[in-house]
Amino acid sequence: MNAESLIKGWCPGALRPMESGDGLLVRLRMTGGIVSALNAQIIAEAARQYGNGLIDLSGRANLQIRGVSGSQWPHLIADLSRHGLLDDDAEAEAVRNVIASPLAGLDPSAHLDIRPIVKALEHRLASNRALHRLPGKFGFSVDDGGRFSLSEQMADVAFEATMESGKPVFEVRIGNHETVGRIDANDLCDTASTLALAFIEASEVADLPYKRMVNLVSAFGANEIFKRARIERLLVRSKRVTEKASFGYHKLGDSGFLGLGAPFGRLSANGLAALADFALKSGSGELRLTPWRAILLPGLNRSTAEALIGRVGESFITHANDPRLQIAACTGKPSCRNATVNTHHDALGFAQLDWLTKRSGTRLHVSGCEKGCAHPAATEAVLVGRNGLYDLVLNGKASDGAIKSGLDAAMARRALEEIWAGEVN
């Protein structure tokens, strides 16, 4: 693999798609991760008509239509535009990277309804041309302080709601630093804009442009950046920890919601359409996308939720103990041009390993190549595709040195079983 192919992909959109192994990848940015069931049906039909019928749920709670040919892409864009699912231009689309609490406006434990704030922030990012100079991966998060924390999601500027003197305010964290600033709720858009412009201005005069806010914090320190943004109420705060499991049925107010995971971030157009149909008939008429690659269906009672669980079978993850949650797998062959192994197919086989159920968190990373796109951090075990076989890395990243090479899927499974045999005895 040459050096150019090792450069990780930029963030695609609908108006500026990315060429992949199975055609164009068309990403739809959904405001707040909220998709009406009617729009979900439209997207599912578009994926069937213009793509290969496969849809990815990204780590930023966006939907990606796969396998669109160059000749079909203009027709797809015209269809999506007719239904109001596109931005005005590619630059506005690219900068609209905002993750929000998936139960916004529904969660009784939240400090406020962040939906109008998220919408206003996205409008500010899209309408202010100066902000279009942000790097493609530069992102924001808005956490309502409720049931599911966004603290583990990578955000360059993160806002988290809390209470002060009986009213909701936001703590703002930059580049994952422990120092946070505290701002009034109605100042969020201005603060986000000021911090983003400060990043852009500093990056443009640096010897090498900064890629993420963490680089700016490393260069100048969080306190200095907050000072330049005129944020004076500074505190040292550890990240909030909340429940992570969103799979299965959960009570929420007078009804509840069902969380269904997309295995390795992949679902079919037919699967999305089925969920949309169920949401229209039995739920609130909405699908809530999460950054941990799950779809929440609000407005359900337990019996209707259990009926849907029985219908979806293994096509969705329905409980937090599903071993597929312990595996990170990239799109692999044939979806990615760099991959030489079918990561999704092989990962399903590796999910049968007993040791995956003994702890929580990602324990196995199945990567189509040494780029390691699906899981940049170190993992207990990494299987790295090379020339149609696997290299095995322990306690490292996909780019690290392997302890074994030239393994087919069966050999890789046996190697993992031998290494972790002590845990299952």
C-alpha cells in the first residue's frame, strides 16, 4: 500500500460524495440525528433505487447511502433535493458537523430542550461563510445533560447542559481538555462561532495548519483560548458518566423507546424502511440516530417493542450483551478500495468467540488495512487485512507490528482462541 492510500478519507457529503470500492458514498447530515419516519422511507427508497441498497449509520449519527454510480448520482440528488433533504451548497453541508443528545426534547431528565439550539447552531455554521474554512472533520456536540452523555464522543467544541442558580447553562469543553468554561444557554451559538473563528485564525498563521482543536489547545493552552473568546467563568471538570446501553426497551416518561443497533454500523434499505413503517404505525413517527450506531424508536410501549424485536431477528442488535458490540469493523472489501478482506463477514464469525462476552468495551478490531479507520485507538486484539489474509496485533493499533501474519479467517479465530483461552475457563 502506498503512502497516498494511507491518508484517511475526508468527510463526504451528498453534494460532495466520496468514491469508494462499491461506488459513491453519499452522506446525509440529519439535524440533531432526528429523522421523521416519512423521510426515513424516502432515504430507504433512494438507497434501493440509486444505490446498492446498503446504508451506513456513521459515528456522527448520519446516514450514508452506499453504491451510487456516477450516472445515478444526479438523479439521487434531484430526488433528495425535492424532499428538502439537502443543504444549499457543498460548503455549508461540509461544516454542519453537530452531534446532539439523541433523546432531545423527550428526556425528562434533561436540563432543557436543545433542539432549537442545535438547529440554530447548524444554521450559524452553514450561513457564516467565514466558518466554512473549518477542517472537514472539525465537529461540535450539544449535550442536554440527560440520560445519555456525549462525553465519549470526539468533539472539538463540546457543550454540556447543567444547572446554575435554578436555570440551565452550558459548560463548554475544547479539545477534550479538563478545563471548561461556563456560558449562558442563549450564548451557545456565539461562543461556538467565536471559538471556531479563533481556531481558523490561529491555524492560518501557524507553520502547519491545525487539524483539530486539540492541536490548538496543545499550542496555546485551554485558558488562553477561553480568554481570547472572552469566556471568564472557568472550572476544572471531569467528564460526566452516564449509562451507555441504548439497546432494547427502556421506559421514558409515560411510554418508552426501543434501541436497535446497526451491526458494525451497517443496515439495509429494507431494514430502515421497516423501522420507519413501524414508527409511523406504533411509535412517535420519528427515528433518533445515535453516535454509537444505534437507532432509537420513541413512543413505544413494551409489548409493541418486544413484537418488533421478534421481527428484526439478527439484523439488528437488541441487547447490550450482544458480542457484535465488542468488535469494531470497517467497511472492508468490497466497499473499500484499500481493503483486501471482507471484514463484516469475518467479524460475524469472530463474534462467536466466548471471550468477547467476558468484558465490556471494544476488544477486537477487524481492519481491512493498516489505516485502522474503524477504531483509531489501541485494542486488545487487531486483525489487519493484508493481501487477502490477516496480520494479528495485540494491545495496539492497526498500524503497529504484528505477532502473526498470513492468517485466513479460520486461522485468525484459532489464534484468538488460544491467546484468550484462560479467560473462558
